[in-house]
Amino acid sequence: MLRQKLLIRPRSLDEGPHSMIRSQRRFWLLLAALAFALALAACAAMEDQGDKPITVDVPSAAPRTLGLETPASAENQKMVAAFGGEYHDPAVEHFVNDILLKLAKAGEDPEQPYHVTLLNSPVVNAFAMAPDHIYITRGLLALANDASEVAAVMAHEIGHITARHAALRAEEEKRAALITQAAAVIESRQKGEEVEAVERRTLASFSRQQELDADEIGIRVMAKAGYDPYAASRFLTTLGRDAELRASLFGQGSDVSKPDLLATHPSTPERVARASQVAAQFGPPGTGITDRTAYLAAIDGMMYGDDPADGSIRGTTFIHPRLGFLFTAPDGFVLENSAQAILGVKTGGREALRLDSVRLDASMTLETYISSGWIEGLLPSSVETLEVNGMQAVTASARAGEWNFRVAVIRFAGDQVYRMIFAIRSLDADAEKRFRTSIESFRKTTPEEVQDVKPLRIVIVTAQPGDNVESLSNKMAVADHPLEHFELINGLMAPGPLTAGQHYKIVAD
């Protein structure tokens, strides 16, 4: 573990707090943790945590809705914007509304309407904001395999709002803050910090119990609405597999069975077991409807992965049509796109990269900027001026503890400057060459390249006699682990033959 002082202190005018990297240890951990941030459980939300992964705690309320409605409040608009805006697809909207209407009629107050908004985000997420809004990302819809699994997610949110979990959590947070402040004032700062740690664990336990309670309420609601109550445990299992796959892509181990006392959600195996126990009260597996065929028909053609308007990843190349640039990461890197930065980790997790941007006054030279103190450990003798595809650029090296950093700043246009940061333990000649090649790949896009960027989409195919997991996964337009991705999005547990005539999801250009 790295224990150095602040290494990077960017001051970007167009970056949010999420992009602030305060130490090289946290810079590395951000990249390692990104996989988990993109695979949060159904109630995870977005919270502003400085340079931590995007994992915000939003009020865990939920809906019983009757139709989509554009959020009017500033708070709702802010939340929608944080997840890429709304996603409009009439077939999907109609289907989700129909599910939620059935759940609403099975809830405690069938007359109270709620509104659902589809979010244009590949992140697997759903949450709600009191008193009447529920949000579901298209990333979650792509992962679900039938209507009952989507119903399980929304019914879970109904459980939160029924139990007033958002209000109770807010009260618990206020109580914890008051206790901590009192301890610090009456005794000492150290005592206050000790009490705060205890209160954090208490709040985490409180939140985990809320999740389990919402699961139980939700399963009862969906079963009453006629859906398969076992869908909740199925989807929770899929969430765990999704987290493991993303963790493996980022070279990190993932033990989803190990409880984390500070986690905001219980471990997936615990929730699966509890959900199965509750479902068993309504009958054996196979009870209730799944409506798989109709659901797959509804999401056929739905966008998958990143919206090209916000940048597109194809293997190790990232292109942003709207901002007009592209670059290629070194071989072996897995890239992830966020609103604030492009992050990447090489398989094995021993190398990482980040690309972001800042606004820089035209009067400040790049040499002055790179030496202005936003990077500690900078080696002055390493500062080098060069030209990258017709753009002014400066590179330099930095070192802190066991990590070495290769940094480049490139003046793109006007006051727009892009920064590329590579992290590695041993910066040898081979690494220097690979990083330099990646830096020099940064360039402006051509009109033809912009036109060629098309979104990936979910396409429903029918298995033919002789088809198997391997044959259909070969049709996946996914660069990394297409077979594992095919199994994941179709709820399959292992390679093997497929059922002829059955429908399956693939990802296509």
C-alpha cells in the first residue's frame, strides 16, 4: 500500500470533485475500485466523494408508477444529469411502465402514482427519490433477463419507500453526527474520531439491514403482482457475477462472499440466501411469471455500453466524437469511461492510466503549468517539450515511493489542455516506449472517424440447432472476454450447448 503525501492536486475549471486525485495511493485505488463502482447493487446511487469512485448515496425511496415523467425539481434534474440524462426508447418505456403499474396495484397504496425515468448510463443501477420518482439505468436493463428480474429491482425500491428508509437513514446520520461532535467537544478530538468510527460502522449496519428489509418487502409485492419471486435472488446472483467479471478485467481479486462491515450493502451471498428464503414462502421455483420473451423483444435494439456522444471505447482506443479527440492506450489495458476522466488498468493491475482535461489560460506555458505544483515528486530534469500531432505538449516524470509516473500535458485548442498520467512500479525503457507511443497517439479526429462511431446495441438472436455459448459469443462486439460477457448478460453459468429456438442477447455494432 502506498503511503506517500499528496502527489497530484489538479485544479481543473471543468472537473467535478470526483476528479480530484489527492495522493498517489488514492489515484491507484481509484482505478482498482472503478470496476466495483460500475457494478453496484440495485440501490446504489451517486455520491460526491472527491476522487473516490462514483458511488453516491441517494435517498433509497422507490416507486409504484404510472408512466414516465420528466423530473421537474432541480434535485431530480441534477441526478438525471449525473447519469447521462434520460434514455428514450418507446418499447422499453412502455414495458417498464407496465411492470411498475402492476407492482403499484400490489403495493400498500394502489392509488398513489409514481414516475419512472430511464437513465442513459451503462452503469448497473436503480434508485428512487421520494416522494414519487424511480430511476433505472439502461445498463441494469441490459443485465436483466426477464420482466420478473426488473420487477424485483423496482419492488425492492418500493420496499424502501414503504419502510421510509430514506427518512430513517437521514435521522440516523444526524444522530451519529451529533454524538461524534459531542464526544469531540466534551473529551478530545481523538475520542471524537473513535466515536465517529463506531458510528460509521453502526450506520453501515443500519443500511445493510434496510437493504435486507427492502428485499423482503419487494419480494412480497412482486409475488402479489404475479411475478416469479425467485427473480430477486437470480438478479442478485447476476450482480455478483458482474462485479467479479469487472474485477478480473481490472486485475483485482473479488471475494463477494466476504462481509465488509463498512459496506453500504450486505454481501451478495447473504442477500441471495435471504431472498431465496422469502421467495420459498410463495411456492417452489417456477412460481409466477417471468415474461422473458416479451422482455427480450422490448429491449431488442437498446443501446449498450457507453453512449458515443460521451466517447466510445473500442479495444484500447478511445474516441470522443463530440470533443473531437482520440488516443490509444498501450496493449493490455482495459479502459473505462466516466464523466470526468478516462481510466485504464493493465491486466494484472500493475499499470494504470488516466486522461482528463483542464482549462488553462493561454498566457501560461505548458512548461510552467506542469511544474506549478499540481504534481509532487516531479523530476525537473525530465521535463521535455515536444509536438504531438501538431499540438504543443510537455512530458515529465514523477516518482513517489515505489511508484513512477509518466505525465503529459497537451494543448488541444484555446484554453483546453488534456493531461495523460501513467502509473507503474518500474519505469524501464520498455515502459517509457509504450507510454510515449500512447501519448503520441493522441490526436484530433477526422469527420469520417466521427461519422463511423456508432453505438453498440443489444440484439436478440434465436439459437439454431448446433449453436452453443462459444458460437454465439463469437458474434459479440465486445473486445474483452466476449464469452464471459455473453454468459453474464444471458444468465448462463457455463459454456455449453444452447436450446435451439430460444432467444439470447448479443452485443452488436
